[in-house]
Amino acid sequence: MPQAVATLLKARWIVPVEPEGQVLEHHALVIQDGRILALLPQAEAATRYPAATCVNLERHVLMPGLVNAHTHASMTLLRGLADDLPLMTWLQDHIWPAEARWVNPDFVRDGTRLAMAEMLRGGVTCFNDMYFFPEIAAAAAREAGMRACLGLIVLDFPTAYARDRDDYLAKGLALHEALKSEPLLHTAFAPHAPYTVSAPTLERIGRLAADLNLPVHIHVHETVAEVAQFVAEHGCRPLERLEQLGLLSPHLLAVHMTQLEPAEIERVAQAGAHVAHCPESNLKLASGFCPVARLDAAGVNVAIGTDGAASNNDLDLFGEMRLTALLGKSMAGDAAVLPAARVLSMATIHGARALGLAAEIGSLEPGKSADVIAVDLSAPETEPVYHPLSTLVYAASRHQVSDVWVAGRRLLADRQLTTLDVAEIVQRARSWREQIAAADRA
């Protein structure tokens, strides 16, 4: 008996991601009530599921939306402000002063909208954010219809957002409570780093994360100098401090992790913690190299993030995938490590798993949310297509993402955003640039 459905997507190839490496040819994805109803051959789908909307994607790959496992969305407004500088000079002399002067709810709203426009056009359907005024970013994501994990930011010093540790936590917990009924909005504790958040605060966050079953999203072992300074001040390495405080657990999403000893890799694996790898930002700031292949071989769930556009300078997860594979092979001295299928998993289901969302997103499976993207492989740059997975990771560009759906809602249609006003977003970004650039030169 035929069943009428909302949307039928027919594609040349479908990459469900799970099982890893599988490619389905001439299949269709059935969407009803914002969820994936079925995945089956096109001829069978046409007979069983008459659809209100049928989209033919004849030279496209249909795949899960990408998950940006670590970013600072609003920092798109600081893109290119202070380039070619080491991390602490970049932070202390340019970024932190700019943030102290300019960051407010309007900055976060406009910066988040700019980031979402870029990410959606690049196939990112979910982003894990760490920034001030997360309630404003949440409102922007809700308006755009984009999925987001909002970081409940915590620092040990005052900012425009909060006065002290208790104020940060109170505001974060209130936001977590307010978003409980929002199907596309999620939360994670987001203490900035072990060197900016004290041990008592981190210990308290660990207890809260366990009670609320929330991730703890934190920068860890980003540079040699950071680790050395922490050891000089505290007598142990940052990861060891997190372990002492009970934070090395399946809740932990450790970002960067460029400075890891073999024993630390084993401890991370044994604890079931997750790592967010940000290769472009690590390279640009000369922070070091995350040992992705060794982490993966040890069984650690490695996800991929862009970091913020102020240190990258884009939010391009296709570029991050390619660099993850190439750097990983070079570091390992083995061309067979981190194959395309595994890297694609890192940018999708691994990110979902790190955020506690693997039951909802990250792969194309019946019952999951219809967070789906279409990538057009008919361009000269990606022809001929022998192996779609290799083409996606090693040749395809974010500019080939033609369509994006989040929970079955089409947010990008033939390269056009449907819920965001690009002209207004760009105009607001240029207005911020004029103010910030003049102050940075002063």
C-alpha cells in the first residue's frame, strides 16, 4: 500500500556513513515529519512513497550533514584581524582586547548569523559553539533552523558576559533549562581551558556534567608553551589535572590535543573521552600536530572542528577533512592510515557521538533526524568519479554543496539560503569591520 510522504530525495549516490564505507547507487531517501523514514532503491521508492516534493539529484552524493565539533561562531567578525602571529601574541595583544571592547549581544547575533551562512553553504548542519552570550547564539540558530550545541562558557575572570565563576554557571544552567524543549538546540559545559579555569571550578563542572549528562567542551594541550607553563605552575600536565578532577571521562571533548605522550593517548582511550581535531587552526597558529592516526588506532573517537574564523580563517569542513587525511598520513609515514571513509566518519558520526547526539544525527538511518546534504560532483574539478568517498574527501569543495536539510527543512536550495538574508548579514559584518579595524590600529 503506497504511503504519501513529505519529501523524496533521489540521488546518484547515497553515503549513509554507517556502515562506514558503504555507497548506495541510485537510491532514494524518504523524509516524513522531519525524520528519515526509509532508504531504498529509487524504483521501489517511487512506487511505495508518493511524495509532495521529489528532488532529483542526478550527479550528487547525498550524505549526512557535517558536524563542526569545535568553533567560536561569533568570531567570524574578527576574521583576518590579526594574522601571522603566535597563539599567545594573537590572543593577548589583539583578540582579547578586541573582545573586551566589542563583544556584546549584537556582536554575537551578527557574528553567529555570518558563521551560519558560511557553514550551511559548506554543508555543516550542526555546530558546537564556545563563546559568550550563548543565549543570543541560540536565538540566532533557532531563527535560521540550524542545529547547534551551545557552550555554557566558564572562565575564572570577569567579561562582558559574566562577573565570576558563579555568574557564568548560573547563566549557563539557566540556558540549559530554557533549551530543554528545543529539538535542534543542545548544550555542553564549555570551560575555556585548564589555564583559565581553576581546579575547584573544573571539579564542580565535572560533577554537574555527570548529573546532567552533558559534554564538557574544553581546550586541552594546545601548545608546547601552554603545557610547559602549566607544569611549572601546577606540577602536572593539564590532562593529568583533568584526570585528577574526574573530568577524563566519556563526557570530555578535548579540543586540539597537539601535545600528547603515548601514555596519555592510552588514558584518553581507556576513559572513553573524545578529541576535536582542528588541523587548519593548529597549523596557522603553529600550535603543533594532533596525533590523529595514533588516537584513532587506540580507539579514541576523533571528531573534526574548524575552530573560529579568527584563527583559521574559514569554517570549511571539507578543507578540514582533506587536511586531516593528508596530515595524518604524513605524520604516520603510512598512506593507508585515515582513509577517506574514516575521515568522513570523523566529520559526521564521530562529531555527533562527541556531542551525545549520535542517536539523532551523523548518519542516514531510518528514525534519525533528516539532517542531510547534497554535494554535486558533476563539476570538472571532481570528474571522473571512480570512488565517491575519495572524491568527497580529496577533491570536492564546499562550493559544490547544493542543498541542505535540517530536520527535513530545506535551508539551502540550489546554493541559495532560505532562512538567512545574506545581503543583510554581509552589510552588518562590514559595519563591524569598520569599527573594529579603526580601534585595532589605534
